[in-house]
Amino acid sequence: MIDRSEMDTGEFSMSQLDLPPEATSSGVRIDAAALSDTGHVRAQNEDHYFVARVGRHVTTMITNIPSGDVPSQFGETGYLMVVADGMGGRAGGEVASRLAIATLINITLHVPDWILRLDDEHAQKLMERTAARLRQVHDTLKEKARLDPRLTGMGTTMTAAFSLGNDLFVAQIGDSRAYLFRNGSLQLLTRDQTHAQMLADLGAISQDDVACHRLRHVLTNALGSAQPDVRAEIRRWKLADGDRLLLCSDGLTDMLDDAGIAAVLGRETHSREACRLLVEGALANGGRDNVTVVLASYSMLANEGG
């Protein structure tokens, strides 16, 4: 006997449950690519990146239920992109960025209920979960350094983006950036967490002075650093058809200004070619640091509404 009081149907009316839902992310296609280079000065590459497709999917195998009552196939698909720029010298930076991404992914894989359909409540919950996971990553890196003296002082930036349908979430710790290129215009979605930027925010220096200030690379926030906690900046955006999302380490933005980045993204090129052009531009201008780029170009079908 079924106790209907214990049935979890969420906030849906019975009439809504008569029909299968629309897969809100099904009209989204991305052309994604990534590229990393050690550069001309550094002895090793301390940057790492990660790009993944995530989802929940149902394929009807056998049934005698009439066609249309339940879908033969149903799926929600999201895309996760991460860039991490390690620091700490010797092996520390390479280990920090690699371990930070691996830990974040493994934490996520252990979560039994993934959020792959969104309303405002679940969007807020997703951002809260992300902040909590990044704190776990921070604690993991600190413990790793405590157990291995060779890794003392290691840390890493991390900028992560997750898109589901036309919803985009960007989380940042440090100064690896996220940009949105739309209709010929480049928009910075993140704000560098550095002492130079903090001085600009306080009005002690102008925003124009940040790019050349001696403290522009001194982070106020980093995973694995000595600080007891980290403060992830997490924001939600809306995507539109034709948008290009760029994640990058400061090895790109120190060598190539916003106009140079926009010029590359404005070309009619596949993401793989655009990544190559961005990295080559940074190397041609000096390549004084590791340079890493992740680029996703979005196509939205009409039912996504842009």
C-alpha cells in the first residue's frame, strides 16, 4: 500500500506531471577548445585546465506505454570549464593547480544529487554548494602542504564556469579571468583578487594604474594559501546565441590587452583556432608566464530564447 503523503513530487501540480518536461538545455550547442603553453621564461607549466560535459539522461528501452506519454529520450546537459594557475615554486605550483581541479571534480562526483534543472532557489543552492566545495579544495591543499614540506607555500587561483541552458555561473578565486564576448564587445565577468585591485577599489590608486602596479600579482585570495578560509566570488549570468566565453590565466592578460583579445574572438574562427591565436599573441608579446585559455562558443536554438 502506498502512503501518498510520502511521495515527493516537488512543487508540481498533477496536471504538470501528466506530460514530460522540456529539456531546457537541449537547444544549446558549444564549440569548446583549450590550450596551454609554458611560455618563453618559465621552466615548467604550472597552469591546468578542465572542460567537461555533464548531464542526466534517460533513454526508454522497452515499454508498452503509448508514444508521447513518456519521452523515448530525455536529457539535460551542462558544461563545466575550469582554469587554475598554480604558484609556489619548484613542484608546488604544478601540484596545487592540478590537485585543486582534481579535488573539485572528485568532490562533485561524490555528490548524489546534481542540480541540472534550475529555478531561482536551485540556482542559489548551486552557488552555495560551489562555495562550499571550493572551501573543501582549499582545506585539501593546505593539508597536502602540511604533510609534504616540499610543497610549503603552494597555492593556486581557480576560475570555473558552469553553463546549463542559457544560465551561466562563474566562480573565481585569485586573478585568472573570465570574459564574455558578445556582438563584438568584450566584457570582463570577474574582478582580480589582488592587492593592486584592492587599492583601486579603496580609491588609493586609479583603475588604470592597476595593470602596471608592483602589487598587481600579489593575491588577496588563493586556494591553499595560509589564510584560514577563501572567499569565492560567484555570479550568475544569462547567455545568448553567438556568445563566446573565455577563461584564461594571467599569462594571457598580461601579454595581450582586451582589444587584442576581442580582435581574436571577433574573427569567424572555430574555438580551437581562436585558442591558438590567443596563445600565439601572448607568446609574440613576450610570453613571460605560462599561458592558458579555455574558449566555448555558444549556439542557442530558438526554443532557448537567448
